[in-house]
Amino acid sequence: MEPLPILTIPDERLKQVSEPVERFDDELRRFVEQLEITRRHGPAAVGIAAPQVGRFQRICIVDCSITRKPVPNHGHLVLINPEITHWEGYEVGREGCLSVPDYTGNVIRATQIRLRAFDEQGEEHEYEMEGFEARAVQHEIDHLDGILFIDRVVSRRTDLFRRKVYK
């Protein structure tokens, strides 16, 4: 299976709000598999959301287990119809995105979240997350709402940076 093409700015489709998933079937599971292949193909990608490949459903994948800041985390997560039910604390941190390949930026995010989501089998799960994993999940959920990290940078003049090279 080949990776899917990634939509990048200024593609207006990235601003589209995604619809909830209603059918948990083999077609959904095949799409999730292809989305994971696409995430792994992207340079340094810890997460990807369905809208980034032109499918406007509330599906994202996050895997913080292989990053420089892996602890604590839940490993590889498929999050369908994710909903943040609680958040607390705030922190500024640097973010990048496959859909914004030339920039990184400082974004304020909650430091701890509680999340409810379904997996690709249709089973509901609840997670408590903190630190980098909480940041990554908030970033991916933003995609489902048509929001990019560049929409959340503290200041475009002082907190948006041209990316040097993906590592």
C-alpha cells in the first residue's frame, strides 16, 4: 500500500470541519492502515489526521513512543471521534506539521488532558495524557476541526519559524 498524498497550505480543504465516523467496518480499518503508512512515511511524524489526506472524518493516529520525549505515553493510538473531556495547565511549545512543511511555531496547549475516543473496532476508550503526548493529540484534534497550528501561534511575527530541514 502506498502512502496517501498530504494536503498542504494553502489548500482550503484543511479548514474544513470533519464529520463523525458512524460505521466501524473493514473499509474504515483499511483506511486507518493506509493513514498509518502515510504517517510513517512522513518525516518525523508522530501524528496524522484524516483531513490531511482529504478524508473529512474524525480520525487521527498518534504515536509518541519513538520520540525524544516518549514518557509518559500510551504508544500507538488510533483515535476515532475523539473528544477532550477535561484539560488543565497551559504551556508554550514548538510544533510542526506535515501540512505546513516549511514552518514550525510556538503554540499554547493544555499540559494535561482527559480524552474519550473509539478505536477502529468501535470500542470506546478513555485516556489521561500529559506533556508531549497531550500536545500531539490536541494538535491532531485541531485538524479535525479545520484548525492548523499556524492559526494558534502566539504571534506570527515572533513565534513562527522557517523550518531548516526535517530530521
